[in-house]
Amino acid sequence: MKKALLGALLAMATMVAQASSTTDVESSAVVSGTIVLAKDGTVQTAVIDDGAKYGQPIADLVRKAALQWRFQPVLRDGEPVLAKSSMHVRVVLRKMPDGNYDARIKGATFGDSNTDSTDTLRDTEGRKKIPPQYPQAAVRGRVQGTVYLALRVDRSGRVVEAVAEQVNLSNTGPDRVVRQYREILAEAALKAARQWSFAIPTTGPLARQDSWTAHVPVNYNLNALGAPKPDRTWVSYIPGPYTPAPWVDKPDMNAADALADDAVRTDGAGPTLLSPLNHG
């Protein structure tokens, strides 16, 4: 690594992203909850998990938007049925010129694999034993961020293709340095992910597929030894560019980073949203 680049990487350590100084910075939270769909695909009820954690205005924003959504009806044996699904909604705050904040829903995902359901991809003990390593260059630079991975899983449960769809950094600096750190974090996450395996779907409509796509977030957060886990409800970061997985027919850039921490989401699982996320 050239001395000039090394110096820039180390200098970046002190440049923590601040919304007042960098227009690209987002502050956001992934709001989790549950929706119940009527037989016609409209949302019958929407419940936010621990709404006070996000702030009641944000919880109300998501709940009111959810009640206007319309999904493809969920079928069982060819007949529409009532259906319940988890939801993870990324809400973004941006500071306006007048000093107030604008809140909007950026993306959402529905249904996940953090259950014992055999209809989706599921974690295995083997995967948990291969955690991504924190790159030493990022540790030295005090760089933090989240890598959002897309993984193609074959019928043996192995990861056969992997791509970092997006890398959001909690630090800012010169463009070249930011790109370098995104690559450093992404490659560390991909190195582990290429060794992972999952339990494949054995029931439901996804069980017949030849392969599946899993979306997994990998968080890189520095924490003092023995210190409590930091509150990650609201996080400020520089959103990275979106790179679609080449094997996915209809990639959704707005859903790429709308994942709860430690979640595994299987493409095709959960209800299909037909209406816009934001109304009005």
C-alpha cells in the first residue's frame, strides 16, 4: 500500500460522519413489526415492536403507511387466506436547510428466516462458527460500517456465488479512501460468506427451486472490551452505491439495506408488495 494512501486511511479515523457537515449522511433506523393481511391483500392490522424505541412519530409514520399497503393475496391450496408476516422498514432522517428533519420510508422487507420454518433458508451451526473477521486495516483506522451481502445457495446448502450489494460506512473522508475501506470490509465479509452453508427449504413453494438467494447484513462495530453492546437503533452513515447480484432477475435496491441485524432473508419468502411504500 502506498504511503500517501496509508496516510489518508489513517487520517480518516478522526473523520466520523456528521449530518451537519456532509450532505450524503443518512440517519436511519430499521423499524420492526408485524402486519396481518386480509384475503384481498390489504393490510388489516399493523403493529410496531417497541414503538417508543424509535420515537412515537416514527412508529406512527410506519404504521400509517403500512395500513395503506396492498400485497398480492396469500394463497393456500389455491385459495386466498388471512396471513401474518414480519416487516422490517428502513426509515431515513435528513436534516433540512431550516434545521428541521424530514423522515421517509426508504425500503422494506417482509418475512425472514429467523424462525424454525422449513419454507425458507435457515441458519446452521456451521455458519455461526465462521464469523467474518474485522480487517486490521479497518480496526487501525477506527472504521465501522455494515456490509449487505447477497448469496446464491445451491441445493446442497453451500454458497456458490456472493456479492456485496451495498456497504454503508460510519466514517467519511476523501472519495478514494472511502472506496478503499468499502472494499476492505466487503472482502472480509465475502471471504467468510463463501464458506457458509444453510439449511435449504424443504416445504412450501420455494422448496422446488434449484437455488436460492439469501440477503445477510454483516456489521463491523468497534466496542471497548467488556463494554455493553452499543444501541444501534438510530445509526448515522454514508450510504454506499448499490451493486445488484448478477443472478437476480428483479433486484430491489431499496430493500438492500432494509434488514434487521443478524437477519437472513430469502428472496421469494414473505408477501409481495404491490403498492408504493410511501403514500401521499
